[in-house]
Amino acid sequence: MTELDPDRLILPAEDRILSPHTGWTREHWAAVADHLLLSLRPYVGRSRAQVRLPGLVSGSGAASDGLEGFARSFLLCAFRVAGEHGADPHGFLDGYRDGIVAGTDPADPERWIRPQERPQAQVEAASIALGLQLTRPWLWDTLDADAQRRVVDWLALSPVAGYPDNNWRWFRITVETFLASVGGPYDADRIAADLARIEDYYRGDGWWSDGIRRAYDHYCGWAMHLYPLLWAGSAEAEGFGAQALAPVFRARLADFLDDHLALLGAEGVPVLQGRSLIYRFATAAPLWMGASSGTRQPLGQLRRAASGTLKAFVERGAIDERGLLSVGLFGAWPAMAQSYSGAGSPYWAAKGFFGLALPAEHPVWSAVEEPLPVERGDVRRVLRAPGWIVSGTAVDGIVRAINHGTDHGDVGDRTGDSALYARFGYSSATLPPLTGATVDDPADNMVGAVDGAGRSTHRTGFVRGPMGDDGTAAFAVSIADAHWVDSSIGGPTYDHGSARIGAVVDGPRLATASIVRGAWEVRVTRRLASGRPEADADPILLRLSGWPLSGAAPARAVTTAASVALELAGLRSELRMLGASGTGASGSGASGTGGSVTGSVHVEEGTSPIGAVTSLPRFEVGGIEVGDVVSTAVRLGRGSEPAPQTAVVPAEDGAVSVVVTWPGGAVSAVRVPS
């Protein structure tokens, strides 16, 4: 075992024979895990029941955050000890044993909060139960009867409390199943009901939504695929139908991993989309579960993906100089927090260390690393459940997800767009601006009307259209009743995660189609009749924007009448105007709408954890009437390459066909409705 300096992370030498892509082995994972656990010791309370970290305090309060720091790091400890068959040279388990005894003692000053005091305790109870399950011979079985009774009493408070209708139901199943295994109270009917309700979240092709809304994100992997197979693989679950469910869960995980692997950039960073990104390399959890449960993906590819993800975040500053996981993405950026986030929250990254529960003799650790899909060649996949077109390019290792199905909402919702859910594009190299004006005025990767105050409309609540792949390019269509939202007049506010509510002003109806091949997306928008004749009579100013680039300084810009191109640190974001044609009420013919076309660079500061300054290209097109079509080409990549061209062909039923001619001569056509 590598000797550790408690003040800094020391890694073993890389092994480029076993791990030709990352150089990392099981010893690297163990070194990072041990460093994280050792670095928590200065923040452990007197009785060891609380791990109170400096910095952000969540909306649940400091006592809840102290439990969170304990429970999530205990899960990391459990993986570490279980994978060593109980060996624990750093004495981690002794500290957690003491903390569990004290935390469940109602008379102890550091006793844990109860779910009836703060619901966050229900989340942490699942980590406690899971950790006890994994370390049972070395922890639970060593507790005396009184201590075991107090643990049962504390855990038993969680299942009877109310639970949100989302991934939290797995927390209750996990706790209740453990209670059943140790003679505690449980309700078999409630377990069955939770399992049935979770089934309602399943959307096919390995994808779960996080609840019944269109909430597709990394929770699908680090929650909806991790807990089911941990549960089904435990002896404690045998009496609750686990034997029949296990092969179903395993098959779904295999399907999901085909997509999950395609969503990883060559540098190890996943597509940055969805809430709770401060959990960082928790995205490795389903990869290790695939290795553990025996899915069809090669073990060497699963390990390469997991190690690449951990390495990418470690090398980019996820662990600070104190050895702590900060609230942020790469380094610290407290504005990444949701209302439920505290200083201990990032330790849900522990889920990414599930691989350490697989002992050194497991074949995943001896399998030679194999390349990711984007390292083998260009990737193009249609993900029907979340409504994404995935396009990865081998030349630069970037993966993009073009979004026509996810908004963390429902059809017809009239809320603001969540920056991490409702944009048209997400990638492994960029992140939307998350705070400030973008909350009410979407900036990047958007299409919308502009009001008199210069604010863009939102698209949440859109209707999904057809999507597919014609063999040349992938395509997807969605229709939005665009609307403005003033979140200063509303209820709870969240800069990302759930969308903001507020005073709504109706805007135009916009149909948008994306046709994707390689690094290029042809984004075509048509104004449709909204059913409000007075509103439809007025022309609108349409704004279209591309990929954001964030760094220490603004991106270098080259702007012409028909294109805006930005370059920063080797990345290039391009937006090209391909055409604006009047085929409906404007009657202006195919040559144009008669309105102005203006390209510009939008720059803002302090709104992205990737860099201090964010730059993005955009166009504004005036005079857009019902029936008009605006076509742009959007690109994120390295270097430059020729752009596609489009032609808009009217159909007899009022629809239009957008014909795209790609560099090299290949042709695609997509129908945009009337």
C-alpha cells in the first residue's frame, strides 16, 4: 500500500501496460480514497458522530450537514473496507463505529437529527444502512445489543416519514430492507409499493427519469442504477422479490451503459448536464456496477471510463489543498450549490468509489484498459428516452448532447428554463452560465423571441416531435410555446436544478429542428401560429445562440455578416446564418424576411465554474412572422471545417422540408411542421 502524507495526495507510479489510456490502477483509487478519508479527521466531532466541514451551510442547517459529512464518507469507508475483506490499516472503521454509536444515542450532544426534524436525514439514513450492510461482519456484528437497538430505533424513523416522488424511494427501500435483516421493523407492502412506483419512472432503453417529470440527468446512473443492483444483490433483499428483479435491473443497466459510455469525453469529463454536478465522479458508479453485475460491456472499457473520470476531476482541482472535496465542479465554486447542498454534500462522490468494493482479485482490476467509444471513432446515437442526439468526434474527443426531450418539467409547464436541463446543447467541454441574468434571460444554446427589455423567451413545457437517424445525420424536433418569466414575482428560487417560477408573459410558438452530423448541428426554427390571432399578427425579433466558452479572458472573436466564430484555449464555437425565408404570413419569398440580421458576441463574468469570463456567439433576426423559417449552423470543436448548407422546400400541407447538404455532398432532409 502506498504511504500517505496526510497533508497532500501522493499517487503511485502510473502503469501504462495495464492502463494504456489513464495509467491508473486500483492502487490509485485506493490512494485517493484514503487521502479523502484521512483529510476529514480534523473536522470530526468529539464523539465522532459529526463531520462538520468548513464553508457552505445548507438549508437544512449545520447539524444536518454534520450528519451528511459522516454518512457519505462512511459509504466511502465501507467500499474501501469491504474490498479489502475487512482489512483496515488506517483504522477508518473504528472511528465510524464510535460515531454510529454516539449518533444514535439520544443523550449524546452530537446525536443525529431525526427525519421528523429534517428530511435530509432520510437520505443519509440510506448511506448508513448501506454502509452497515457492506461492512456487517466488521462493524454491525461487533456492536453490543444496546447499540444495535439504538441504531435500529434511529433508522426506523425514516421509512414512516414522507418521501419525495423520485429517487428517494430507493433510500426507503434500502433502509427498510436492512432493518428487516437485523430484526427491526419493516413494512413489506410499503417496499412493494415503492418498487412499483419506481417502475413508473422507467422510460425504456435503460433510462429512468428522476421521478415522473422529464428529469433526465446523472441521477439515472448514480441513483437509479446503483441502488437497485446493490439491493437485489444483497441477501437481505431475497424475501422481497429481488431474485426476479435482478436480471431485469441488470439488462437495463447494460442498455444504459451503452449510452453512458458514449456520453464520456476522451478527457474523462462526462457531458455536463443536470443538477448535483458537485458530486463529480459519482458518475463512475454505474460503470463499476456494470463490472460487478456482469453486463456486456468489456471490463477494460468500464475501468478505463471510471478511472478517466476520477483522474480528470482530481487533476482539475476537485480535491483542494486541505484534501477536501469542495462545493464546485473542478475547483471550488459555491454558486454550484442547490438549496440542499452543504459543505458535506460533495461526498456523494463516494458512490464513484464503488469499484473499491470489488477486491483486488476481481477481473476488472486486471483487464487491460480499452478505449472509450469516442476514442474508437466518431459517435452518433439517438437517445429516445431523454430526447438527446449524442455526437462525439474522435478528432477532439468532445461529446455533445443535443436536447429535444429534457427540461425537468412536463408538457405545458410555464416555468423558466433550468440552465442545466432545458438548453438545446450540452457537452463534455462546456457548461452553460448558471447564475445571474441567465436565470430569466437564457443565454447559451437557445432559440427564442426577444421582448422590449432585451430578454429571451423560455422553452420549458415544449412538445417533443419525431427523432431518428437517416444514416447520414441524426435529427430531432420539438415545439415550444415560448414565454417570458419574471422570477422576481414567484415562489422559491433556484438558479439550476428545478426551474424558477414567476410572472409569465406568453410569446410565440416556435418549432425547432436539429440535424446533427459530427461537430455540426443545423438548427432550424419556424414560427408557427400560436392560436392567439392578435399576438400572431405582430412580427418578432428572434435570437439564436451557440456554445459558451469560458476561461480567464474573453474568447477571441471573428465576426462577419453571416458568421460569428469564437476561439478560446483551442476550442472553437461557431454560429453561422444559413438563411431566413418567409414561407407563411410574411409573404416575402425564399430570399429573406426583409428584417435585419445582426451577429454579436455575448460576454458575461462570474457565471460559470469553468472560467471567470464566458463568451458565446449569437444572431438576432428581425421581422419574423408566422410561417417564417430561420436556419443556422452551430458547431463546437477544435480547428475549423466547412459548414453544411440548407434549402427550405415548402410542402403542400403547409409544412416545410429542410434539406441539408453536408460537406462532401451527403444530403439529409427533415420535415418541420406547420
